[in-house]
Amino acid sequence: MRIVLLGAPGSGKGTQAKLLVKAFGIPHISTGDLLRNAIAQKTSLGLEAKAIMDAGELVSDDIVLGMLKQRMQEDDARKGFILDGFPRNLPQAEMLENLLKELDQPLQFAVLIEVDEEEVVNRIAIRAREENRSDDTEAVVRNRIHVYREQTAPVAQFYQDKGLLSEVSGQGDIEAVHQRILALMRF
Ligand code: AP5
Ligand code: MG
């Protein structure tokens, strides 16, 4: 199964990806997690990315694509993958298309998880108290939502045009959203 999860910050991409890992036994590849690992390991890419992430802007396509390519070529990704946080703009969507062509692994599903903005801001406020993500302050979350609308939302149309897009409500409890996503994949 080869899946891209799309949705605003806090829409539940990471949460739903973890449930899909259990359901399908394929890896969860999150470019946000790859970047946070690079920061934790203090690599030069991580150092370059940190200020950009802390402002809620997008890290350069070259950095993110380099990390993604490396991860996609690991053995476990041959069975399929759940991409979370990539592609984030139209150039990245084109890059992914080319990469998957090279790997002979065309995408099967793009799932857009839809959640109201106020719900998203609430969820991230709760997470900010529990975890320690430096981009989870209210001002940065508002900017992440703005960047999502400007740059990432058009990616849904990109997949719609290819007949790969499904939309699912991300409101309600986590298990209910999971069941909605599974139902899409049965058809
Ligand atoms: P990234 O890590 O991708 O963050 P994001 O898109 O802002 O999304 P989040 O991780 O905040 O939300 P999520 O949708 O995963 O929701 P979650 O499941 O955690 O990116 C971070 C930064 O890295 C970017 O701003 C950018 O700088 C950079 N970056 C990453 N990828 C990039 C790329 N491709 N190109 C350029 N730059 C890139 O859920 C949120 C919270 O809600 C959790 O606490 C969860 O427990 C809770 N929750 C989930 N579902 C429910 C539910 N149904 N009901 C109640 N609570 C729920
Ligand atoms: Mg996430």
C-alpha cells in the first residue's frame, strides 16, 4: 500500500499514520520527524532547518527531498509506505511523482484529513502542554496553518486531477477517523 496523508497541522496525520502502520505493516515516513531527528542529532541539515521550522515556514525542497529519498530507499519501504508531511507544495508533489516513477512504485491513495481550524488550534494547544515541540506556540501554529493554505492545499487538487484523492473528516475520535480511512481503502 502506498499512501500520502494530507491535512493541516494538527489534523491527525501522524496519529492516523501510526494506526495504518499497525493495519498494513508498512513504514510511516514523516518528513517532520526526519527533520526533528536531524535537529536532535545536530547535523548540519538539522541546524539549517531548525530556525525555519521554529518560524513555521517550509524547509527548502532540496533538503527535504534528500532526506526523503534516502528513507524511501531503505528496505522496509519496498512493501509500501505512509507518507506524512510530504509533499508540502506543488514542486514537491512533482518530485515525488518522479521519484516513485524511478522506484516503479506509483502512489495508490492520497487521503486529505479535514479538520476545522479551531479544532486544530485546540489540539495543538493540548499537545504543547504534553510534549515539547518548539513550533507548537499559538503564533507559530497560526503561521503553519497559513503556509498550509497557501502552499499545501493546492497539492490536494494535484491528486484530485490524477483521480487519487479521497477526503475524510478528521473530526471525532481517533478510532472513528481510522475506520473512515480504512473504509476508503476497501474500495
Ligand atoms: P510536521 O511535523 O509535518 O507538522 P505539521 O504538518 O504541522 O503537523 P503536526 O505534526 O503538527 O500534526 P499532525 O497532522 O501530524 O497531527 P497529530 O497526529 O500530531 O512539520 C513540522 C515542520 O517541519 C513544518 O512546519 C516545516 O517547517 C517542516 N517540514 C516538514 N515536512 C516538510 C516538507 N515536506 N517540506 C518542507 N518543510 C517541511 O495530531 C495533533 C494532536 O492532536 C496530537 O496531540 C494528537 O494526539 C491529537 N489528535 C489527533 N487526532 C485527534 C482526534 N481525532 N481527536 C482529538 N485529538 C486528536
Ligand atoms: Mg505530525
